[in-house]
Amino acid sequence: MFRLLPGQEKNNLFDNLATALARTSAPTMLRQLALFDRADAAYGAGVRRALVARGALDAAQ
């Protein structure tokens, strides 16, 4: 389903997920990012970028 979304909808998804994940513990956040990466590399990367933009994740992770 993710791959069928238009670009802006993907960005909205990344932002919404990052908002929720930013309130979780680091182990939970990293575990969820690993699952997103397994589903689709662009999915994980997009959520990761949104988390970094919020300061919730170090860019090196």
C-alpha cells in the first residue's frame, strides 16, 4: 500500500508516525524503524528523516 501513495501522502504518513514515535522510548523507536525498513527501505528512511527533523533521533541512527 505504501508504494501506491502519492508523494505528499507519504510525507504526511512519515510526519504522523514520527509525531507518535517521538514520544516512545529509544528501544521502541529503533525496533519500529527496523520493521519499517524491512517493509520498504524508503518507508523506514522517510520516518527516520521525520524523526531527525524533530530532534527525536540522532542522524547517525
